[in-house]
Amino acid sequence: MDSKQIMELSKKIRKGYTPGQYLSENSKTCVSINLPIQGHCKPTKRCLQDCYGKSGHTALPGNLRKQRFMSKCLEKQDLTHLIQECLVYSSVRLNGIGDMNPSHLPAIFSLAKACPQTEFWGMTRKVSIANRVNGKSLENLSLLVSVDTTSPKAVWKYPGALCFGPRRPEDKVPNDKRIVTVFPRHHAGRVIGNVPSHPKDCPAVRHTISGCVECQQCWDWK
Ligand code: SF4
């Protein structure tokens, strides 16, 4: 086989890629739908510096390929397999990595309707996405808007529930009732730096509980 044929073959293999499992496993959240960062996230300055998704395990080529696959899967509303997987879980995190685009929303609404016993929850940096998701009034679907010390003023004007992070040691958490959860800056399961404790800290990041199912703080605010 010459190099041209090898290129053609690997292109075909890439095109036919399907992951063994659509959901991604995560020690904290149990499972999540992971999406790409590139072309999907609207990062703040702090995100660009501290994002846990741009390095390590989640940035390995196989995981990046799966994230791109999941984005296409939602865009095409190709949901049969994903519904089967989600039905098994009591909660599924949205945007475990990356963020949603408007083109993903019809599939997310269909998924939540098809799996009424599964809680779909997560975070977004995009107020327009949060408005559409939370405005849908589906009991098992919600998003927090993520903010940090470098978020634009317009994002801080969002009237709904927020999460604050990544928080660095020098960051003060505003005394704001909308903030449901605080995420100390962390990577690979460890808090980075001496970030002071806060009453709203994610307990899984602090390792005081085993994971989200035990906590539910990020979706019990509804
Ligand atoms: S605060 Fe609770 S629900 Fe939210 S990410 Fe942490 S463990 Fe999960």
C-alpha cells in the first residue's frame, strides 16, 4: 500500500468512527456529555489560563475525537444510542468539557424528554444558551451560568443561578445569592494552590463526598 492509499484508508476509518460509549466517565460527576472546546467555548481570560479540559486526559487525541463526534451527534439529532445510555443514569452532566452551541439545543431538549428520570445538568459560559435551556421549563434539565473574576459585566447581569470558578487563592467570591456553587481551581482531581474554603465550595472537588449524585447542589437550586 502506498502512502496515498494509507492516507485514504485512515480518512475512511476516521469518518466511520463511533465511540464504544457516548457518555464520558468522570470520577466526580459519574458521566458527562463532553463537547469540544474549539469552536464551542467562549472562554474568559481566567478560563484560558486555568481550563482543566485543555490538557491531560481530556485533551488526548482519542478524547478530542470523541468530543467532536458528540458535537456532530447532537447537531444531527442522532439520539437513539445516547438515549439508551442516559436512561441508565440518574444524572448526566452536560458540557463536562466544552460548551454547547445553539445547534445542539433541539437534541438536548429531546434527550431530556426521552429520559424523564434522568437529571441533565451542567454549566455554560453562554447566557443565551442558559436562557433557552432554563426557559424551557423541563423539570429534569438546567444549566448554571459560569462566572469568574474576569467575566464580562454583561454575563454578571444574568438573573438566574450562577457558579463561580475557577477560583484562585486571591479571588474573592461575591456575596451574591445567585451563586450556587464555587469551584476552586482544580486539575486532575486536585485543588491547585491554597484556595481558601468557601461555604459553597463543590464538595467533590474538596473530596468530602464521593460525587455529584450524593450532593446535587448544582441542580437542586431549581
Ligand atoms: S457541587 Fe455537588 S453537584 Fe455540583 S459539581 Fe460539585 S459535587 Fe457535583
